[in-house]
Amino acid sequence: MLHRIHEAASYLRSLPGLAPAAGIVLGTGLGGLTKNITNQTVIPYNDIPGFPTTTVEGHSGNLIFGRLSGIPVVAMQGRFHYYEGYSMEQVTLPIRVLKMIGIKQLFLSNAAGGINPSFSVGDLMVIRDHINFFPESPLRGPNVEELGPRFPDMSEPYDRKLVGLAHQTAEKLGFTIQEGVYVGNPGPSFETPAEYLHYRIIGGDAIGMSTIPEVIVARHMDLPVLGVSVITNVSIPGSFDKNTHEDVQEAASRAGSRLIALFSGLLPVSPYSPSFA
Ligand code: HPA
């Protein structure tokens, strides 16, 4: 694994002028937000040695380097999902690589189903904490001390300062955001009514099929994380009909302008951003 991480990182480091200070992962339906990044350099995943290859038709897979609010960033346009058949190592390798090329903070986004009855479709939810239902950890196996400790602390998986700043930034922009607990399920089937109820009872506010593996490796490497879910469906047992991927994509892209405004507004005030911007 380490060999592939180094291979990808040294390739990206060999390209001139790319020195990102923040990493951004764009979830389902949110890939179009890269248009807000200026001075772009686009690197297809398939050009990066050591990176997992993307096979799914119509699934864009690019690293987009450039600037957002003046801050040098790298955005992942498309992520690797566990349900696609990638190993946990493949799902999380890009996060390892981004850390290795210098990012100091990671902004993750995803599309998620709302299970808190006070949520509405289109809401943004800043993630305060998560509950993990993936069947394996990306850290399973021999620990690579060079990357992080055997037993990483998870007392603050999502950076509290960034959560606070997310609320302040949204307020300045004129909207409010929800805050809550993200439940991570491997998918790809959506949850049954009884499962949604179960995840609500145990303390979840939203549920999705990604993010948690990436957060685990980021925290393993002591990288501060902000996570934001776009609520694409509210699945309260008895009050929802059917869930479809198309509806999820459409709801996510409708909420996308607020998500990118939030990330753009937050970056310059983040304590982990360079102060020269
Ligand atoms: N469940 C799981 N993943 C999702 C959902 C959901 O209801 N909505 C968007 N991603």
C-alpha cells in the first residue's frame, strides 16, 4: 500500500505548481462544483500511477487542482465507493496521497438520507460525529507507523473549530445549516423502513454510503476534517415512498451552490489555511 501511495504522491509532486493546502471531496451529484475552482489543472485518476482505476461509465474521476477563495486546493471529482467493489485500501488511498502532497485539512461532502424528522430535502448538515456500519476498517492489517498510530483516537473525528466556523459562515451567507450524526452503511441498497428507524433510534440524523472510511484514515494521519451532508431524501418510516439514485443526484445538485458557497466562505477563515491568501 505504502508503495502505491508514494508512487502517486511523487507523480503529483513532479507536476509543476501544485501545492494544495486543502483537500475537498465532492460527493454524489456535487462533482459539477469544481467549476468554482480557478486556475485549474485537471488530472484524470487513470493518469496517476498507483491510483485505483475508474471503470464505471459516466463516472468522472479527476483531481482538480486550483484555487478556491484564493486558497490552493485539490478537489476529488468523484470518489471511490466501497459498494463499487473497491477495497478499503483503494477507497481511502486518495486521502493518503493528498495528505502526502501537503493538504492541511480535508473537506468531505456526501449525499445522505435524512432520518431526523426536522430535516428537509436540500438541507446541509455539518457532521458532528458518526456511527460506522462498514464491515471492515481501512486500518485493518499491519499498521504503517509512518502514517499514524495503531490505535488512533476518535474523540474528535470532525474538527470542532471547523464545525463552529461552518455555522458562522452559513449565517453570514444568509442560510442555516443542520448539525448531526452521520451513519455510514456500505449500501448499495437503500435502507428498509425498519433500518431507517433503527438508525434513528441509535442516534443518527443522516445516513449515507461513504465518508467514514476517509475520515478514519484522515484522523489516523491527524488531518483535521470537516464533513457536510446534503440531505437528498428524508426517509422517515411511514412517510416516504421510494428512494432512487436519480432523485438523490438531482437533490444534491440543487443544493450544491450552497455547499460550495459554504466551503468557499469557510476556507479563508479556517485556522488550518495559510494566512497569505
Ligand atoms: N441511504 C443511504 N445512502 C444515501 C441515502 C439514503 O437514504 N440518500 C443518499 N445517499
